[in-house]
Amino acid sequence: MRNRVSKFLLNSAIAVVSSACLVKGIVEVSGRTTSVDMPYWYVEAGLLCLSLLIGFIRSRKLA
């Protein structure tokens, strides 16, 4: 994780996880169940994979 783009993507993935946990917590506290938090996890997984991919590709090009 040596370049800015991969760090920004990683930080975005962490922010999406935080949002997903907040949404899930609010829904659970209200006593309901929903699957509205599932897209958050898909987006987070995509951002994390993209961050790792860009981090490895860019670091190999620099070496």
C-alpha cells in the first residue's frame, strides 16, 4: 500500500464497513430484520479487492 489511490480505496472500504455496521445496528435496535445492508458488504469487498490489486500492480511497476 504505497500509493495514494490504494490508500484512498482502503479508507473508502473501511468507511463503507462502518456505514454498514451502523445501518445494521439501527435496524436491529428497532426490532426489525432487513437485507438492506448486503449491498454495503458487496461494495466493501469490491473496494478492498481493487485496493489490493492496485497496490500490488503499482508497487511491482515501481520496483
